[in-house]
Amino acid sequence: MRRMVDVLKVFLLFTGCTILFYYSIVWMSEEYNYYRRYDEPMGSAVKVSTTERQETNWLDRLLFFYQNGE
């Protein structure tokens, strides 16, 4: 009987921790869903990178891949 009570305690502790972990993950996920990460920055922000359209053919890209592994 004592062993059954110990097993029930461990089961309840595990279930409680699992439920707590699940709801904390759901809460954090909901917090980050409403985080506006694509808004324009405020203040004196400077754009760091620009995209340039480079015309390369497939042979140049293939040779670049073989040389650099990228």
C-alpha cells in the first residue's frame, strides 16, 4: 500500500510539472505572437545591408560551389 502511495505521488508530481511546463510554453508563445519584430525601427537607425542583383550564370555558381563549398 505504501508503494502505491509513493507511485501516485510521483505520478501527480510529474503530471503537475508537465502541465506547468506546457502552459508556460503556451504563454511565452502567445507573448511572442504579438511582438512586432518587423516594424520600422525608431530613432536614428541605419540600414546595414543592401541587396544587389548580380547576374551570374549557372556555371559560375557551380564553380563557386565547388571551390568554396557554399
